[in-house]
Amino acid sequence: MNGAESLVRTLVASGVEACFANPGTSEMHFVAALDRVEGMRPVLCLFEGVVTGAADGYGRMAGKPACTLLHLGPGLGNGWANLHNARRAGSPIVNVVGDHARFHVQYDAPLTSDVVALARTCSAWVHVSTNAKSVAADGARAVLAARSTPGQIATLVLPADTAWDEADGDAATLPVPALPQVTGETVDLVARVLRSGRRSAILIRGAGLMEAGLAQAGRVAEATGAALLCDTFVPRLQRGAGRVEVSRIPYFAEQIVEFLDGYEELVLVGAQPPVAFFAYPGKPSWCVPEGCRITYLAQPHEDSVGALQALAEALGAAEQPKKRTALRLPDLPTGALNQVSVGMAIAALLPEGAVVIDEAATSGLAPFGFTSTAEPHDYLGLTGGSIGFGLPVAVGAAVACPDRKIVCLHGDGGAMYTVQALWTMAREDLDIITVIFANRSYAILNIELARVGAGNGGPKALSMLDIGDPTLDFCKLAEGMGVAASRATTAEEFVAAFGEAVRERGPWMIEVVL
Ligand SMILES: Cc1ncc(C[n+]2csc(CCOP(=O)(O)OP(=O)(O)O)c2C)c(N)n1
């Protein structure tokens, strides 16, 4: 058995069952090992940004890591932006990067680069394997690092000779440590804060936004009157009918300030204090109201669901929250096609258990609003602000959850960053409906141009924000990659197309002409 096979065997034994890959010569032994080892699903992606985004989506939905397979520094560089988003989401990823054989590095061949330097900027754990005999154990450690709470990116650099040299066999898997518990003192402190009578909010991120955590948070909210909040961009939120609802913090700095105005106590559960996404001249970056006290119930690495439950008990809260979202579906829209009619249609037709991935940018507000009372679903947001995450994350979510309908809402600008994901959707026959909001513009940047005080923009400036010439034909792009496609110009056409895509299985793309 060579090093590559010992590594793949160890990864599979450690629960890593999917490999999103774009390999090259230095990864050929890893690729060959995939045939000799049962249990690893290889998924080819045609650009590394798709590889890393797919691994992010898989990690968010499976709650355990997939591995990537990237080609030296350039492959890692191409995949970096979606690793950044994944890092911000706390996604577990075993990021395998092939490199030159160690004896080859001295010759400075064309693909030689400082892989480790690049890897450090997006990874919590980086290791270069030095020996075919230890590469399996390195793999086991990488899985352990990736599976910490929250998840981390563990980059294992695999020099080609450590893959092809003889190994001793696979390595023992490593047990994942139990989650650190929040102390009773902390729970009591937060209970006192929430009983103080001061106006309070609880900002939750991570496991606390899953159904079980939300139920505990709902108990706390009903016992104390505290508001339940989540960040603008959440890694994963379970919402819709039957769930305890949280209010999402808005995007722009002044909106956040207004939204948080009057709160005197902010309790953080796996979250950081809210700040503005960007700095603007004369506008605040720090958005917590002056005089508002911040108390941490649980840090991101701690058991936030357990902490919320302990808090609910300490407060003597009722066993179950009384208030859960009631199913309320909008009427099917007719007439003009815009984000409101699209949002109504999606909310009305969304199947139970769907996974909604949101990179709809300026078209996302209405769909988010209408789906709040739709069938229960998961919602995944753009945690790191690097656009081009949605289509790849949809790929990974579909591989992780083959029995769930994946609905990917995307701006046309962002979609062009990683449009190759459509090809993988077709090749793997993934059950994904992609909705592209074709406004032919970088619309958000038109808003930002004025907001940052850069003026209204002349023809050159405005041309940098316009993607309408030539017109992108998303139907042709999708069909050219094997994905069934249709174009909607009215609400009726969208309802018909989305309804059909919900009933059928497999990848669909609907271009919403705005
Ligand atoms: C990697 C990366 N490059 C550039 C940007 C800057 N950026 C933010 S939004 C945006 C355009 C988004 O356009 P689109 O997806 O069509 O959504 P719209 O704003 O039109 O709703 C750009 C280029 C970014 N966020 N990330």
C-alpha cells in the first residue's frame, strides 16, 4: 500500500466520505487510490472555487468534513476565496493540497510555490507530510482538527513522493473530544442579566440556530422577554413552520444601529458583537448601542445548546416554548416578475426539508421574508462576503443531503464567479433548483457607490457596475453544461417553472429576468 492509499483509507475510516477534487499530475496517486478504497465519493469540479465551496456546503449540512483535492499552490489559490467563506462559517474541511515531491523542490520547477504560506491564511491547521509512512496519521490528525467546534479548515499538504512511496498501512482514527460545557457561574450570571428588567437581546450563531437550540432559546425568550437575534449572514439557520423564529440583524450599519437601539443587554451565544460589514465615512463600524452591556453565554467552541438549556432551567422556564412559527403560505403571484413575486412563489412552493442557499444579494430580501413562514427548511448564508459561494455550496449541500431539495438563489454577477458548478450539478445529477436573478447589474455596488461618498459615478465608473452588455444568456450557459433551463419574464412563468422543478428530481436553472 502506498501513502496515498493509506491516507484515503484513514480518511474513510474517520468518516470522510466525499472528495471534491480538481487534480493534477502531483495528485495522481491519490486519484488512483480512490479506485482501491471503498467509501469515498469523488466529485469532480471544474474550478477550485467550486471544489472549496462544495466542501463548505457539505460541511455545513453533513456536520462533518469532506476532503478536497487541490493542485499545488495555484489550485489552492484558485480555491482560496471559498475557503475564506468556509472559515467564516466554521465549516469543517480536510483540505488536501498536492505538491511537488520533496526532492523536486530544489529545482524550482514552474509549479513550485509557497503552499504553506498560502494555506496558513485560510486554515486553522496546516501540516506538510514528510513521509509516506506517517501520511495516514497526518490524515487522522487533519480530520480531528477539522472536526473541532466550530469546524475548521485543516490543510494537509501532500508532496507527491509521500503519496507514491510505500506506507505501513492506514492509521487509527482519533476520537473527537466532547464539547466544552459552559460553567454554572456563567449560566447564573446570564440568568441574572436577563432577570434584571433591562431590555435584552440574545444573539445566536452556530448550533444554537438549529431546531433543538432554537427551542431552548425560545424557552429563555418567553421566560424573560428577551429578543432572539441572528447575524445577517448565518452559516446555517433552521427556520419556517414549527420552528422558533429569530430576527435577522440588517445589513447596513445605520440599519443595525436603529435595529439595536434601546437594547441595554446583549447576550452572545456562539456569536460575536455585531459590526458593520464595511466602513463608511461618518458612519459607525461598532453597532452595539452605547451603554449596552455584552455578556457571553457561550463562546463559539462551547456547547451552546447545552448552555441555552441550562439557562432555561435556571430561569424556571416552561418545558417547551409556546410560540413557534405557524405555516402561512402566500398566494401564488401573478403579473410582474420581481423579487416580491419570486419570493412569494418560492415560499408557497418550497418543499418541507428544503435547503435554501442565499446569494441573491439585492434580490434576497423578499424571498427571505416570505419564506419565514414556509415549510420548515435550512437556510445557508454568505458568511465571508466573498461572492461566488452559492452555486458551489449548493453542490456540496446536495451531496451531503441527497434526499432534500436544494434551492440556490443567486445574483447574476456572483453566479459568473463559479458558474462551472452547474456542470458538476448535471454530472452528479444533483437535486438542485438554481434561481438566477438576472438584473444585468452589480446592483449592490450601485448603492454602495453613493454610500461611500464616491459620488454618482460617471460613464466609466458606472460601466464597472453594469454587466448587461453583452447580455449573459444563463439558459445557454446552463444547457451548455447539461442543466435543464428556463427563462421567466412573468410571475406566472416563474410559478410554472419553479413548480415543475420542485416536482421533478435533478438540476434545474431558472433565469429570472428582472
Ligand atoms: C470575491 C469578491 N469580489 C468582488 C466582490 C464585490 N462585490 C460585492 S457584490 C458584487 C456584485 C454582486 O452582483 P450580483 O450577484 O449580480 O448581485 P446584485 O448586487 O446585482 O443584487 C461584487 C462584485 C465581492 N464581494 N467578492
